[in-house]
Amino acid sequence: MPRRRWRSFNGHRGGKLKVSVIGSGTMGRGIGQIFAQNGYDVNQVDVDQTALNMAEKSILESLNKLYSKHAISESPEDILKRINFSDSMESVRRSDLVIEAVFEKLEIKTDTLSKISDTVDKDVIIGTNTSSISINFLSKYVRNPERFLGIHFFNPVPIMKLVEVVSSELTTEFYLKKASDLLVNVGKDPVFVKDFPGFVSNRVLMPLIREAILVFEENVANARDIDKTFRLGMNHPMGPLELADFIGLDVCQDIMEVLYINYGDPRFKAPVTLRNFVNSGKLGRKSGEGFYKYEVKK
Ligand SMILES: NC(=O)c1ccc[n+]([C@@H]2O[C@H](COP(=O)([O-])OP(=O)(O)OC[C@H]3O[C@@H](n4cnc5c(N)ncnc54)[C@H](O)[C@@H]3O)[C@@H](O)[C@H]2O)c1
């Protein structure tokens, strides 16, 4: 695997490119993995040591799976050696690109972004993986906001090719191009979107999921038949209820709330059934039950 050099990126920082990922949960660990898989040095950060241990385990598992299917040729152990797992923000200092993937909570995001931009050089690209918070709003917490943008990956990150690249009013073409080149280098296929709530993906997807839940609520059809309608009738790989379970019903509810507050349109209002499921701990795949039942991996 050829080692990528900063020289080919902006021409003035020597050595191997280092990508830091802050937050090592579902998304952060996938983001770290794809950069390591493609020859970058990765600094995988989390405040929670358990999350870091789980990230290491799950990245190795995912790499092993890809290796056994011949989707990668380098050994998983060698790829893993490029990832430094750390619970210290100091480790971010010498990065060339930093991607924030912490909890979708405003205070945690703004605090993390301030710390990142206080720590790295002023020309280092800073991206946020937020699903719903305004990039313009978050850019107030980043020094030199022309290098700040939304880099919205999809779950599971190693598999899904799409990334929504979201510019604020202050992001410059220079940094948009650099970020999108990096994403292409790790096998992603970006789309460019403006900073509107839900971007393109969730703005269009959430009303579909919401309507499917209402159809379920009104007993028009059962969950299997609702999903089958979309799989067989529209050629969707997953029906809307299966997809909601996969995303996480709590996550869907949070996104609907943000869309409803921002657009004030009832087509985004979280249905009662969704709220009841979330309140009773039925969060979809991750909790073992949502619209369907699942085996939960320990
Ligand atoms: N899950 C998805 O399908 C999905 C898809 C696209 C975007 N996103 C977005 O990605 C981000 C992360 O989501 P996730 O599903 O990976 O969440 P998650 O809950 O799985 O992981 C978040 C991680 O951030 C860590 N963290 C919290 N505060 C921190 C801090 N101050 N410094 C370092 N680490 C910290 C937590 O310990 C946790 O491990 C969110 O903004 C979410 O909206 C999620």
C-alpha cells in the first residue's frame, strides 16, 4: 500500500498524512478504519477507554472480514498498526485532517471543535460528522472557519460509498476540494450540499420513515409487508422500517425533532409509535428490538 505524503496534498508539511478522528463510536471507528486501510496514519481518540477498546476490536473484526473476502490485500494486523488509540486531545496536535464524530449533543460538539481548533495548525481541515446540527452555527467555534466543513458519512462507513460534503457560508473552495480529494482517495464518492437541516439524505428519508410508521400505526399493513412493498416494488435494498431499526429509532426521533424545529413542517413530526418505542427502550437493532427482533452481539 503506497504511503500518502502531505506534499501531494498542500505541498508544505512533510511526512506521512495523519488523520485524527475524535469520537470512536459507531461512526468514528469506521472513519478511522477507512483511512488506515488506505495507508494513512490514524489517531483514534475517545474520552472513554471502553469505547477505544471496542473500537480496536471492531476495526480488527471488520478488517478480518474484508481480508477473508479478498476485498483488501494488506494484513489486518499491519493496517491496525497504523492506528494509534488515544484518550488525549493532545495527540491531535500534528494532524493534517481532523474529523469530529462525538455524540450529537450541541455542547459536546462545540466544546470538542473549540479544543480541536485550539490544538491544530490553522490550515488543518476540520470536519464534523454531524447529522443534524448547522455547519454555519458550529463554524463559530472553529478558528479560521474557512477550513471547516461537514463530512457526513453513512453507516456502516467501510461499506457505504456516499459522503455528504457540507459547506458553511465561510468554507472556501480550496478546503472543499482538498477534503473531497481525500475522501475520493479512501474510496468515497462525495456529493456537495448546502447547510440546510437534514442536508439531502435525512431531509428526504425521514418523511418516508415517518409515513411508513404512520401506515404501521394505522394497521394498513404489517411491518414485513410495508418493507416488502419498498424492496420489491421500488427496488430499495431495505424497507423504511428495517432501515429505521438499522439507523436506531432514537437517532431517527432526534433527527425528526431537529427537522421539525427547523422547518416547522408536520411532515417531519415524530409519530407517537416511534416515541413509545424509544421511551420503552426499543431502539431497533442495537437494543435487540424495534419493528423487528434481533440477536444482540455481546
Ligand atoms: N450512527 C449513525 O448512523 C450516524 C450516521 C451519520 C452521522 N452520525 C453522526 O456521527 C456522530 C457520532 O455518532 P455515533 O453513532 O458514532 O455515536 P456513538 O454514540 O456511537 O459514539 C460517540 C462517541 O463519542 C465519544 N465522545 C463523547 N464525547 C467525547 C469527547 N468530548 N471527546 C472524545 N470522544 C467523545 C463517546 O465516548 C462515544 O464513543 C454524531 O454526530 C451522529 O449524528 C451518525
